[in-house]
Amino acid sequence: MNENQTASNPPITPPVQPMANSLEPTVRPTKKQKELLGFIEAFINEHGYSPSYREIMNGLQYTSVATVALHVGNLIKRGHLRKRDHSARSLEVVNPTGAPAETPLKTNAVKDGEEKWLVGKVEQFVAEAESEPVPTTEQLENLLILLSALRVLGMDGAAQSFIERTKALQVKQANTDKTG
């Protein structure tokens, strides 16, 4: 028995500390670190790769890249971030939330004025292609891109109204290609 141990008292053992590289973060991040984590996660979700320290600095209005490096280093030590083999743009959020970040992401919402403008542009392209004796392949490709854009923006009705006219143009071009 040692001096801290008596027959009636068990030995004193220090509390077990979680490993720094464990899968679960050990300490909750500070407010600034949460903001940084949210920014990194939103950036990765939007762009598909992690931001550079300078992009983080600009995005969070920090005045120094060293501040970013300090926060990132602390988040790595605390287990909230991981950096792959010390290469550029290699930050990974350990436990991504999947929730929307504090910075608003771009949406596909189209205002009425923009909708009218876009439909007008598509009408202009269709009319221009119809005025040609034979529409060019480039004109048809541009029309198909615009129709796809209308659908992506949730304007299926507007896209549908131009589909028949675009199909007629495709048939017109195909018939001309056959006859030569």
C-alpha cells in the first residue's frame, strides 16, 4: 500500500481523459469557434471543398489569418475539426450538423419581375429560332438550357409552354439535315 491508500480507502486514481483523436469532440466549442465551424460546414456544403484560411478570414470579417489559424488549431485539438495530411483546403468538420448554417445559403426563389424577364428572354430566343429558315444547333442547345433553367427554378408551367415550339424547331432542323 502507498501513502494515499489505507485499508479502508481504495487507491486514488486520476480521472480518465478522452483521447484527443477520439471520434467524439471532448469540449464544446466557444461562440467564435461555433461560428467558424458553421462557416466551414456551409462553405463545404456549397462548394464541395473546404475554404482556405484567407476565405475564412474574409467570410467572418477577421483581421488576420493568424486568428483563423489559432481558432482552427484549437478546434483540431478539441476534436471538432480534422485536417488531412497538412495539405491545403483539407479541413473536415468531424460531426457535421447538416442543419442550415447561420450564413444564408443561396436559394432558387425567383421574384415576379425576374420571372417575367426570364420568360420574356426565352420567348425572344424561341421567336428568333422560329424566324430562321433552319434553326442552328447552337440555338436549339441554348433553348434547351433555358427550358431546363425554368424547370430548376420551379417554373414548370412556363417551360411546358415552350416545349412544343422547341420540339417543332428540332423536327424542322432534323428534316433539313435529312434533305440536305
